[in-house]
Amino acid sequence: MYDKKVQLLAVLSIDWVKSLPPEELKLLNSADFNNSETTQTITNSEIPPEQISYENIAEKSHFYSLRDQLLFMFAPELRREYENYVSQQAANSGYITLEVV
């Protein structure tokens, strides 16, 4: 279970700049981001829902909690594995209140 989490985190943290083709790297390096022509106003409808979720959660969470919340949000099957594990351990230990029904 831990290995799946680590693998998913590794996938989420790929350095996107390294994956760019050489032509796009040249364009990126030659871009003038201070030019008023390239400045755009971004509306809420253009912001991906993942970014909005991140910003909402980031305000209320510390790093590790934020990381786990995002991981479980975008990998619900992993959340179910953790819930099943906690439920099994609760049943084995006699903690009825922790069992997932």
C-alpha cells in the first residue's frame, strides 16, 4: 500500500520542464513575461478544478495533510484501501467505533 502511494507521488511530482521538447524550451527561455501583450486576466472558469481544490485545502492544512488529502482526492481507490485497513485493524482490536460500515 505504501509503495503505491510513493509511486503515485512520484508521478505527480514529475518535472514538467524536463519533459518539454527542445523547440518549446527555446521558446520558454526567449519569452518575455513582463510584456503587457502577454499578460492575460484569468477567470475562474479557466482555472482547473484541481488548482481550485489545492488552493482551498492549502489554506487550512499543513504540508503532509495537504499532500495526503490531494492524493486521496485524485486516487479514491487508495483512500478505500486505507479505510479497509483501518476497519480491519479496528475489528481485530475490538474498536467498534472505528469500523467502516
